[in-house]
Amino acid sequence: MSAGTERSVLAVVGLSKEARLAAGPGVVVVGAGGDPHRLRAALARQAPGAVRAVISFGIAGGLDPALLPGDVVVATGVRSDGERWDADPGIVACLRDRLERSGLRITAADLAGVDAAVLAVADKSALRGRTGAAAVDMESHVAAGFARAHGLPFAALRVVCDPADRALPAFVASALKPNGDPDILAVLRALVRRRASPGDLMRLARDSGAAFRSLRRARACLGAGLGVLSSAGPRA
């Protein structure tokens, strides 16, 4: 077996639940609990020579009003702070081909990457206007920057959780532990302090449930290496 085929796909995630879904043969998972700064530090500790390709994997906030919770975005690129990183066309084509049998709604479009959660509907709309992106997350731009810095193929697969016309309660920005697990105490504090309502939690649970059902179905279609190994050729 050549050195190229021994390399793994590096899956970049934010949540522990995403990490568990991404894990499998040919995949190494790196996550940082929704903190882009911590994620950059975690990626800096990775050995690029052991990586075959980089894929951002998980859920995202909707920016395109046509997208619903559970819709899948296969990224054509990532936009952040006026910069754009291209996704590898071969990987994009392979992901779309593998997902055809999933029965999911698939969109190929750009993602937006941000360092702080986008919660308000007006802020989502403004970000859509600036970038034209279909969805937003807090890991894809970091993953894309790491891939470019080391000459690695990059891709992203993200599933819409909260749609463009739905705001997220403010507590969401601080409701994760560093390992990506939900911080239940933070959620309870938000309820007690009336920073969130039971209705907010119910809507978020419904949307995230739809998103993770789709992410699980997509993952089952991708197989070993998240569907990336067969499309990412060896890199020197």
C-alpha cells in the first residue's frame, strides 16, 4: 500500500454528535465545540502529511430562504471576510453522486464561514446578501484555510438546521462544552433567566432532529472515508 492510500480524511466538526457520525474507517475527526479559535489551535497540532483531504461535516444555519431543516448543502466553496476557498470539484461531484440514492434534498452552493454565531434573521439575511451563500457554520472556513495552507483537497457537507427565517435564542452561542457536548446547565440557566422559552427549545429540538436525521442518512451513503477517498488523488 502506498503512502497516499494510507492517509486519512480529516473531518472537521463542531459538535460531539457530528463527530460520532463522521467517525469511521479512513476518517480522523477534529472538533472544538463550536469555537473557531480553539479549532485553529487543534488543527495546528495535526500532521498534514497524514491527511489525504479535509472535509467540513455537520449541521449549519440556513441563509437561502428556499432551504428547509434537513436539506443538504454540498459546498462549491466557502466565503468568509471577503475571501473564498474553492471546494475540490472532484470531491463535490463524488459526494453528489453518492448522495443521489439518499432521497435527501441536495443543493450545491457556497457556504459562509463565521467566527461568531449568526442568530438573528436580519443578520442571516445580511450575510446572504454579502456572500450569496446557502448556509453558514463556524468550522468550514477554518477547515478550508487549513487545507489551502497545506495543499490539501477540501470539501464540505452541511445540513440545514435552523432555516433562514428562524432566529436562534441568544443562549445558543454559549450552550456547548469544549468537547462539543450540549451544556445542559447553560440551557437551564437560560430558561430560568428567561433568555429562552420552552417554545424556543421545542423549535430548536425539532429543527436539529430533522438536520441530524438527514446527516445520518447522508453519512450512511458516503461510506469509508466519507466518500472522499475515492475522489481525492494522492498529493505529494
